[in-house]
Amino acid sequence: MGRKQDLVDTALRLFYEHGIHAIGINQVLQEAGVAKQTLYNHFESKDSLVEAAVEHRDNLIFSWLETRMNSRPAGEEALLEMFDAVHDWFNNREPALPRFCGCFFINACGEYSDPEHPVHKRCAVHKARVFELLKMHAEKVCCSQAEAEQLANALFLLKEGAIVKAHVEGDLDAALKAKAIASGMILPH
Amino acid sequence: MGRKQDLVDTALRLFYEHGIHAIGINQVLQEAGVAKQTLYNHFESKDSLVEAAVEHRDNLIFSWLETRMNSRPAGEEALLEMFDAVHDWFNNREPALPRFCGCFFINACGEYSDPEHPVHKRCAVHKARVFELLKMHAEKVCCSQAEAEQLANALFLLKEGAIVKAHVEGDLDAALKAKAIASGMILPH
DNA sequence: TCAAAAGTAGACCGACTTGTCTACCACGGA
DNA sequence: TCCGTGGTAGACAAGTCGGTCTACTTTTGA
């Protein structure tokens, strides 16, 4: 199954760096060193290759973030570790991740605005998974379920905002600023 | 100058709804009812039409937001009004704005990741303008310049995060949740 | 009134798009 | 040995891409 994974890896890299509609099938094939028929043996269309790329990116990012957060004690420290993790990401200090070009899921939804499109939906799934990860840790530092949900939501918005600011404005310290705000929100509870 | 503006309006609408690379010149021309030569009399390339569309969107969004915020007393009330404004935007209750498809500037940067590209830079300019608007009002409720900068930054991240959450996840209450968090950050100062 | 300016329609260019198809090759197991 | 599997290379189809060009018409202003 090496060829299929080569295709997904190459497609994801090119889609992430240049946008999905800007990259043609032929370019993916050439850079992956795979024949066209092989692609259409594994995928029924470009769109299904895009879906596979989104799914792959979901697994990559989620497991990376989960590992980073779980390297610290559950609760407050893990939540703050998230901001250190994305800070390393923004500054390309995370060898497991390709060069920072914003959030692939946000970018993909910009190209597939229809919320019913499979690609858009798959991106929403990723964000929901990350939110659940945050909520799990938020429950360790909050008294009630409702409070945990609120805290997780606040941290989620700060993280997404930092990603946008880092990418659009090139602010490489966006994650640290978000962390400073976040740390003030966790303690008072 | 009616034709030129028609082109920019139509291009912006199509680019915003479907993404920039997904829309061809011919489609813009057909929907605008304008001949191809007319386009190339006013713009030297598709890219320069894209730049004009970004600039037009900047003016549209900024003046809309500024008007909404200035309709309330400067400072705390204006800052909170921002969240009500984007809430109306998310829920398509703002007749001056087309149907919500996320932030055009974030989406555009997803398609032009290179921070040196004119389109990317123009998007960064828009975000900086909005930030300055926030900072101006933050200075009314903060004691120091540094505190104002921090508050404006926090509110900015919350707003960007809410836009992302509303678009990717379809959470139409994202702005209200962000407002609730924000209101807790303004008062204690 | 008349000429310049600005717009239209549409052919045309070369390159590229997704996707199909044919022909061939290399390897692994019966 | 022989066949099936999975791959390669590349032609091909039908259409679109950004962009140029010609020829014609409409508008505008002096």
C-alpha cells in the first residue's frame, strides 16, 4: 500500500502549501512518482483524494497535539501545553509537521464553503475532535460540566484566533500572547 | 466607471463564495455581463482583479464594522457591539453584507500562503486596520497603552476564532459565546 | 457633427484540467 | 511455466484556463 500513501502524502503537502484548486492531478502524480492509472485505481476522483488528504491531516495533527498535551499532567498544564505546541508549530520547530501555512482545515473550508460538502464536513469533524480533547482537560480544572464547556470554548477560540493571526499577519508570537490570556482564564476558577 | 465596479463586485462575490482559484475569468465576465477586452483594459491580469476585490472587501467590511461600533459609546460598549455585529453577519441578518462564507481574507490567505504575495499582504493590511480600531476603543477602558494593546489582542483573537468556528463548524452562536468571554475581560480592568 | 474613447462579441492561442484508455512490464504463487 | 495482480508510460478526449487579437458598435464630449 506504499503507492496509495505516497499519493496522499504528496497531495496533502501540495494542497496545504498552494491550495487545493491550485494543484492539478498531474502535478501530484509527477511529484509522487506514480502513474495516473494507479491513482484512479485507489481513488475514484480528485475529490476523494482531497478527502483522503484531509483525513490524513486530521490524524497527523490530532495525534501530534494529543501527544504533546499528554506529555504534561492532565488539566491546567496540559491546556497550557497546547499553546506551547502551536507556538512550536508556527515557528517551524516541530519536525513532525511541515512548514506552517495556516490551518489546512480552515483553508480547505475557504475553498469548499458549502457546509454540506464532504470535505467541509470532514474539516468540521477535526475541529470537533480537538474541542473534545480540550474539554476533557478543562473538566479537570472546572467544578461543573457547563464551566468546563465554557473554558474549552474560550481556549479553542483563542487557539483558532492565534492560528489566523500567525498565518495572515505573520505574527510568530501569536501563540504566546494567546497563552498569556488563557493562563489568566484557567486559574481564577 | 460602472463597468470596472461591476467586475470587482461580481468577482468578489464569486471569489468569496467559491474560492479564488475555483473561479475563472470567463465566469466573472459572463455573470457581470462585461466583455473580456473591457476587463483587460482595466486590469492587467486576473491577479490584479483579485487584488481589487480584496481591497473592495476591505473597505466594505471595515466601514461596516466601524459604523456599527461607532453607533455605541466609545470604549466598552463599542467593543461589545463588535460581537453583536459579527453575530448578525454570521446569521445573515446584515443586508449590507453577502451571505456569510467565513472571512474572505482568511480564505484568500489559504490560497496565497506566500506572505510576500500582494494578495496575502493586502489581507494582512485589513486585519491590521481592524486591530487598530479595536485598540482605539480599548484605550478608553484601559489605564495604560500596554494594557490596551493586550485587551485589543485578546478581543481580536476571540473574534477571529469565532469566525472560524462559525464557518467551519457552522456554529451560529459563536459570536455570542465570544462576547460572553469578552465581557468578562473588559470589566475587571 | 464628427472623431475619439470605450464597450461588445467572439475567434483564437497554447497550456492546462480531470479522467479514460491502451499497451506494456515486473513480480509472486500455483 | 503461466497467469493474475499491480504497476508504468503515455496517448487521448473534451473541456477550461488566462490572455490576445480583430472587427464592429455605442457612447461621449468638444
